[in-house]
Amino acid sequence: MNITDYLAESPLFKGLNSENYKELAGIVMERDMKRGQFIFNEGDEGVGFYVVASGLVKIYKLSFEGKEQILHILGPGEPFAEVAVFTGMNYPANAMALEQSHLFFFPRTSFIHLLKKNPSLAMNMLATLSLRLKQFTHMIEALSLKEVPGRLAAYLLLLSSQNNDAATVKLSIAKTQLASLLGTIPETLSRILTRMNNQQYIESKGADISLLNRQALDDLASGEKRLE
């Protein structure tokens, strides 16, 4: 798939015309990242934004004590660091490749020039940013109001909904990273997974998790029920 075809499949740019895609492809800079390689650090100058072509990227922050809190795990087609385009501010978090990744980088100056020519680009981006803000709000709510079993249940249901309500979901990240995303530690996550297996909420086989009792998971996620 060439760059213009790929951009046409990205939610950030869907609905544009062929000329728009050619103009976007004309400013793209392709970057290959090794597993564990930093893409940018919190506080670096916001010189542009990225779209994941292949691989996985984590966006995270570090506390003063060095504790990591993952904010997003992003896969193919997903953009990140868009805030740099609109504000011109520094990057507000860190970004690292979780595996070998191929990225499309859009320099801020060149992209702003395109936005002025094509306001429809800005509308697409605003819609995507609004969705990202909604997801982030839900994450903050989960971390502050729900217990860890509820956070895990909500995450598994989200994975299922993203795959046409699949009965079995596959974790694309290591359980240590999932623990960070859920605001807990790996040992606690392992205990909760074991309890969910024992109570037949789920059946976990490595990265594959079957949702055996969706109603019970819904109740956990909503806070109506606690894990025994």
C-alpha cells in the first residue's frame, strides 16, 4: 500500500479528496523505530505529529519517583502528538516504540500550511481530537473512581467492542504494560486475572482472553458488582 492509499484508510484523514491525499503524502517523512526507541520526550519542542503505519507506540508520563503511567497504546492508523499542531507547545508526554514500528511524521510548519489551504483537514482532526479527549476522560474516571477489577473489565469490554463484540480478545501489549495502563502493578493484575479465571468471568490463555460472562464484566465495569 502506498502512502496516499494508507492515508485514505486512516481515521484522521478519511473523507478527503485524492488531491488532499497527494498533498499530505508530499509532506510526510517516514521514520522507522526500533523496539524501545524513544520517539520524543516530555518537554521536547512540538515540531509535528505522527501516524502509526505499523507497530505499537506507547504514550506515557513519569512521576517524580520514576513511576510510569501509560496514557495510550496506539496501533496502525492511529495519530499521536496532534496537540503540537494546534498549540505550538512542547510535547506534554513521552512516546516510545513498543515494537519495531514504521511511522509517518507530519512537520508542523508544512501541515499548518495545508490546513490554511484546506479547512476540511482541520475539521477531520478536530473530530479525532474530540474522540481522543472523550477516551481520556473515561480513563481518568476509571482510574479515580473504579477499583482495579472494574478497570480491567472495562478494558476487556473495550477491546471486544473494537473487534465487533468478539468473544475472545488478544492483548497486544505485555501484562506489565497493561498494569501501567490500568494504574496498578503487575502482581495485582496477575492476582485479579487469576480470580476472574477462577470465577469463570474469563478464560485466559497467554495473550488470548475469552469473555465467558459478559454481564458480570459489565457489572464490574459499572461498579455494580465487586470481584469476590
